[in-house]
Amino acid sequence: MNKADIYKKISNNIKRIRKSKGLTQEAFAEIMDVSWTYVAKIESGKYNISIGKIVELANYLKTDIKELLKL
């Protein structure tokens, strides 16, 4: 598994969990106080996010970080 595959898997986890919480990208962006395009970039898997940002996302989604990092 290469880096691109890992980014894509994590981004899919973020998207899946966001949707399971009933949040649109716009609503999630509002909670995070960022633009919806930022959320879209994260969920595209093309944006290299730091471990710190993954921790923040887990907190915003009220989920365990392990759920976001599942490969």
C-alpha cells in the first residue's frame, strides 16, 4: 500500500463517518469553522493532512481516531 492509497482510505473513512452523523460537507465545515472546499479537499484523498489534523477531525466527528485510521 502506497501513500496515495493510505490518504484515500483515511479520506473515505472521514467521509463515511461524516455521512453517518448526518452531516453535509457544508455543515461539517461550519462546525470546523473552515470552508466546505477544505472539507472536500480532505475527502478527495489528495490533500496530505497531518496527524494533528486527523486528531482534530476525530474530535469534531466525535469518534475514535482509530476509526479514521482504519486501513
